Amino acid sequence: MQNRIVHHAVYDTFADWETGHATAHLRNGRYHREPGGYEVVTVGLTTDPVRSMGGLSVTPDRALADLSPADSALLILPGADLWDTGQTLAPFARKAREFLDAGVPVAAICGATAGLAREGLLDDRDHTSAVAQYLLAQEGYAGAKRYLDGDAVLDRDLVTAGPTEQVAFAREIFRRLDVFRPEVLDAWFRLFAKSDASAFEVLMSA
């Protein structure tokens, strides 16, 4: 039976707007190939409350140390100021390695891509970020030859995107989890990224 739990990392200063398209459309099940949505479970360094960049207070459902890839369909890592100000979030990058080693997908956007770069997880996978220079500044990064100038990139079990590509980030998550039929995924992206009214009819018939 397919695992229907998505784990969403939360930490102080996390960019709350970057993952909303993905979590909302995973959770509500609308347009899905199979009936039913995913449960979204938040994960913090501890279960103490954190505050997002937009000022939202979130109490994590579980602590990172208790998270196993076997319990998850996907780990989502949003951007945060803390990715660029020390090693506080390094445990999340190490957990991402654990997930990828187990064949469980990871999706990282914005500053989270820098954390994965420092962990060496981008060295042998196609990926993207805000700009190439951002990753080149990260100690330990050796993946410049695999960097792509794209809105979002899926390579095997890793999704990456820059901070302005929330809809494309969600699209690649849906693609990896095989949530939508191809024509529905295309219509979903055209509607939410490009305001293409012709896509609405496709979604309504899904």
C-alpha cells in the first residue's frame, strides 16, 4: 500500500509561502489520479513551536530525530534565513541524505538547496536553485556541472527549485509522486502558473 504521509520540515524563519501549492493540493486530493489525499505532518528539530518568516507560529507534529524514511512518502524542505546563517539546520540536510539513500523523495526549495549542497547531495544529481552563484558559494559543493537553469528540476528522487518557483516546485513533486495524470498535471500548471483559463475545463473534468 502506498504511503500517504508527507513530512514538511518547519523551523524558525521558514518561508511559509514556498510550499503552500504543494501541500494544499497533496492534502485535498482534488484532481488526483487515485482517490484521497495525503496527510501532511510537520517536523521540527524538536516539538517546540517555531515561527515562520511570515510570522506564523507552528508547533511541529514530531521531532526530526523520530522521523524515519520508512514512515514517509516525501520530505519537503522549505527555504529559511537559517539555511544561510550557520549550521542550525544541518540535521535536516543529513536527514535528507537518509531519505535519498532509502529511495524516498526529498523536495528542497530556495535556501534548502544550499543545505543540500553543503551536504554533497547535489554533486551527482541535476538540480537548480536561485542562481548558480548561490550554490557555488557553499562550502563542499561540487555539483556545478549538474546545475540547470530551470524553474524546477526532478532528478531521481530529488526535486529542487529557486525561491520564485513555488508552482513549478509543486509540479515536480506531483510528477514524482505520480499524483495527477499527465494531462491534468499540465493543466494544473498552466492554470496556477500562467492563469490559462483553458486549463480550467481540463481540471473540472478530472
